[in-house]
Amino acid sequence: MSNRMFQGVIHQMKEAVDRIIGVIDENGIIISCSELVKIGEPRQGIRDELSYTTDAIVSGGYTYRPIGTSAKAEYVVFVEGEDKLADKISMILSISLSNIKSLYDEKYDKSSFIKNIILDNILPSDIYIKSKELHFNSDVARVVYLVKFYGKSEVNPFDMVQNMFPDKNKDYVISVGEHDIVLVKEIKQNCDIKEIEKIAKTISDTLSTEFYTKVSVGIGTAVDSIKDLARSFKEAQVALEVGKVFDTEKNIISYENLGIGRLIYQLPTTLCEMFLAEVFKKGSLESLDRETLTTIQCFFENNLNVSETSRKLFVHRNTLVYRLEKIRKLTGLDLREFEHAITFKVALMVKKYLSSKPIKF
């Protein structure tokens, strides 16, 4: 927030108020005042006292009130006097300067600018104009992380992530919901996906060990242009949604590694139902028991290798061959043939996708 803007408002109100009025910043220093000689004076003790309340306090002949409704307000106003009039003036000042600050932040704050981009609240033609106004480096590599919090915590999710990435000139932490925090992270050009995922793992591990908070992290693709951040954000959203269906055991999901699950997720349910009906005989998929499905999963995980699969399942090779033959008779698909195996694998994923959809009445 510009100190000059605060000082401009204070100066205009000086004659109307006829009392000493001013503003204290986050460091406890007077940054604006109707008596210029007081600018630069420390008032840290007042800030410490106000950190526990959103109401006004009186001390040393002055009334103090935070700007805004948060107990952790960045700025504090003060008015000469400890009477009711001083209290009312402090309230008017707090409301006025809070609204001015909000308008200023919306226009000049880089985080607000980034938020408008990822939420598609700004025209593409205005992005580069605005980035020049803000002296924003628009052509560096960045990636979007979407951190979804589960459960409640005493610490605000935004504060948790912000404390991990304090460099506000390179990394931007944005709240997009009660439990959803976006991190727009500057990275090196041609940064490897493993390095990008390593950052996500650090976020997850830190939140888990230090705050006992469970999270999922969706990762969009790296982009070189600021206008592509909206796409990276949408990809991070898709990563979390697809991960809920196909990778339930993972809490870090990258859009680049979604594979065929990404395609299935975009298909209409009617098309998926038609596909299943064509691939499987009526009721054949439902007739497969848990043991058979476990066998199929293990067979896929071991690249259709009969010997390796039987070893992992602790069964005789002939027992596995018998099970595969039984599957062929039930479904018409021989998993030992590559094309049949691909069809079966995709069909199981489609079935899982359909099961995740809410039933419509």
C-alpha cells in the first residue's frame, strides 16, 4: 500500500477532524500523520496489543483501531483523544482507509493480478498491459500447484503455504476457496517434472509433519507465458479430479502423468456406457470376483508376464493360466494378448470412472 496515498487522505481530513490522526504500519512505525513531525515514530507496543482484538483500544491519550476486520490487520489508525468522538472518528478512518486499500490492492497488487488471470477474470488483451503497469516479469517459467486441505486446523491454510514461500516477488500464494490454496511458483527454464513434483512433496510433507494437516496437491504443466497460467491452473484442477478416480492412493498428482485417465475423464458417460456394453457380455464384468480382479491387476502391473505374476501372487503358474482362461471364457478377452489386455485395462478404468459419478434421478 502506498504511504503517499494514506498521507493524502489524512491530509484532506486534517481540517475536518481537528485532531491528530495517522496510520501505523506492520512494523509499528507511523507512516502517515496530520502532524508531519510524528512520521517515523515507533508504536510497536500498540500493534502487539491490537493483535489480539479487532476493536479499538485507548492508550496514552490516543484511540487506536486496526484497518479492516482482521486481528492481524496490516495497518492501524490512531486518533487523538480517548473519548467517544475519538472512537467514532477512528471507526470512520478505519472503514474509509480499508476500502481505499482494497481498491488499491486490486489495481496494483500482483497477487490479485495473478488471481484474476487464473480465474479468467481479466481479458487476454489486458494481461500484458497490466503486467507492464505492475512491472511484472511475464516471460519466466512458472507452474501452478493447487493444494486442497482436508479437515480443520487452527492455522489458516493460506498462512501455512505463505510461510513456506515468503518470496512474494517470485512466488504467489492465492486463496481460491475455504480449503483450496493456489501456489504460482517460479521455476527454472526446462525444469524437470521430477523437480516440480519434489516441490509438491515438500509442501505435503511439511504440512503433514508440522501442522498435522492432510492435503492433496494437483500440478499443472509448466508455462513460459503469464497468459497460460489459467491453463496450468485448470490442469491442476483436472489432476486432482482425475486422481480421485484413478489414483486414490496418491496425494500428489501431476497433469502430465495422468495418462489415459485424462482422456476417459473427458468422455461423456453415455459414450462410456456404450463402450462397456460393446466390450463385455451382459453381466460378465460383474461376475468377476475380488480374487480374479486382484489377479488381473497384478498381471497388468507385471507387464503381462505370467511367471512374474504367479511369483508375486504366490500361486503355481498353471493356476494363473487357469484363471486367465476362466477370464477369457467369461469376457471373451484373452489378457495374454496385448490388444485384448489394452481393451480390458481401458474398460476397467471406464468402469471405475462411471462408478465415481453421482447417480442421477
